Amino acid sequence: TAENLEDIFVPITVTDNLIIEKILVAVDISHTYVADMTIKIEGPSFTEVSPTQVTLLSNKCQGGDDVNAIFDDAANPLNCNVSAPVISGSIAPANNMSLPFAGKNAIGEWKLRVNDSYDEDGGQINSASITVCTLDVITTNPSLTHSEIVVDKNTTHTISSDEIKGTTTSELSNIEFKLITTPLKGRIEKQGVVLSAGDVFTQRQIALGFITYVNTEVNSFNDEFKVDLISVTKGWLPNQTIKIRETTALSSSEIFLEGVVLWPNPAKNVFTIQLPNSDTKKVSIGLFDLQGRQILKSFEASKTNTFTKEINVENIAAGMYLLTIQQGNKKATKKIMVSK
């Protein structure tokens, strides 16, 4: 019934992928004093933390009973009838209800919410429905931006949108990732549940920190998994490989560069790199954050028996970073903590 200090609601489920141009909301409510009621429509969560609510009707038509109407942004304003139902036909809502949802996917659970803050009078929701008018959307294939995911041994790594990001030119969709092959050295989990080939996760779930890569390895390793990307308009980007590398792992063409030391670690303003120099090739130094973004890069001549280089991190944010030192095809990767 609709005599309650809290909202009551009717769930309305949309099962099709429909890009919203406008919506119509039909309601049939028996109520002995319509002016007591506030009626709202609430959309699915989309990509927001809290779903959007729009007020359709609030405290109108004093003394009248019952509502049997269709709310339509293009309709005429409300004109109360003299007899029940006091509100009927096609009427404009109190607030535009299409604009907040335009361009979004209608799929999911909507809610018609009704509140009656007053005692004595009451009623019930007999029926409620939503009509979705759609945009003519051209199917666009998604694209993928990704970097090699760098992880520690025997740990859980939360995959970020900086590491995997699926997009489309229309920006309408929450991209889905369908697992084609799973990692061999670790596993992909969604909120602690292990995913198998054929399972799906979304870009929104990545952004919320729900997707993790878990490994129990004790030795250096490389890993990978493959995904298909699917947009809301059924665009498809198949068989994309996501590479994973343990912090100290090297590619097949690299040889480990021995003897590299650095101090202090943690470093506040400056740290020093030192390595024995048995090669005349230049030394390449790179500093990366844990999302694979390069913070600084340096090429230095190697002229003495011991190569020494000071790195200034005074203007770099506190946190963990990966330092790569390469000379020819020899390479070492070290972790450095910057503290403030």
C-alpha cells in the first residue's frame, strides 16, 4: 500500500540492450487522496554508485482520488480532473525524465517509487510500466588500451583502468570482457570468485576494483590471458592478449644485468644507482609507476669502471615504483620506494 513514511516501489526489469532517447512511464494507482503522494522513477545503476531518481509528481490535485496516467515529457502539463481518476491521460512529469537517462543503456532494474508522508489516507500500486524509445545506434567495435601488468610474486594485484581500458567512439557502453583463455600461473577473480573461460567482467567492475589477478608463485614468471571485448551495440574486438609480468621477470631476449645496487631505499629526495661497468654501451634508466606509466627516462654514457648515477625524485609523489636499468641486452628491474 501507499500509506507509508518510507518509499514503496515496484521493480520494472528491462532485459534488452536499448540505448535511451526518451522514456514513457505508465502508472495505475488507487489512492484516496492523491495530493499526499510523491511519485518518482529510478533508473538502473549504470556506471554511477547511486542510481538516478526523477520526481514525476508531488502533492498535486488536492482532495482527488486515483492516478491512471502516462508520464510523457512531450505531453501537456497536468490538469486535475473533477472525478476519479483525478489524474489521467498523458501528462508531463514535474521534471524532465528523459534527459538524465538519454544515451544510456536501459537494461537492468528500474523502480517506480511512491511515498505518502501522511496518515489516514492510503492506496496501492495496481500496475507500472516503462516504454523505452531508442536511438538509432550504429554498431561500433570497441578498442582496447592496455599495458603490461606488473605484479609481485605470491600476491593479489587489483587490475586498474590504466592497465586495461575498453572504449568505443560513441562512449555509450560499459564494455564487457569475455575470458577466452585464463592465466596459467595465476587466476582472474571477480570479488573473490575465480573466473573461468567464458565468464564475463566489465569495465565498470575494473574501475570499482572488483577484478584481481592472484598468483602463488615463488619464482620469477610471465603470464597472460586473452579476452574478447563486446560493446553494448554488439560491436566485437576478439582475441586480445593481456600480458602479465612478475616484477623481476625478463623478456626472452634479455639477459640479467648483475651487480646493480641502489641506495637509499626508501628514498626521499635522491637515490643513487651503481653498477660495475664492463661494457661501453650507454646505460638506459627508466622509472615507472605500478600502472606501467613512465615517470622519467635517462640515457647515460658509461665511461668508468663503476657506473654511478644520482636520480632526483624530489618532485615525484610518494609510493612504490619500478626502476629499470638496461645496458645493451642486459637488464635489471628493481623496486624503489619514494617517501615524503
